[in-house]
Amino acid sequence: MLDVIEFAKTFESHYSAENFIDDLCDYLFHYPVSASRKAHLLNFLTDGNEPTYWTISLVDADERLRKLLRTALNFPEFQLH
């Protein structure tokens, strides 16, 4: 099973929710991802809270990252990869 915390830490931007989403999209998708898709992913990562409240040390960070990755991997843009 993938250690999603360690995976996220491979991105220098893991400390910033918005930057992390941008970098993750660049990593996963060969095509540009729309702002609305990125906002959707950001919502999963932040659980609807302000992006400034995101930190990888949150108690539920593992669960949030898993939901985020599951959602991203189901996007049609990923299927084109």
C-alpha cells in the first residue's frame, strides 16, 4: 500500500495546499487541468476549509490524501495518460 504522506513529501510544495495541487496535477496529467478541476481537488485536500489550514501533519492528512488521489486518478484527464 502506498504511503501517501511520504509520497506527498516528495513534492517541495506539500506544505502549501494550492501549490501542492498544481504540482500534483503537473505530475499526474499530461494535459492542462482546468481551474475548476483543481478547485475540486483542493476541496478534497482541505476538506472544504481555507487552504491555509492545510498541513501534512493533520490527524486525517492520510485519509485526505487518499481521497484526493482516488479522485484525481478517476478524472478523464488521467485516463488519457
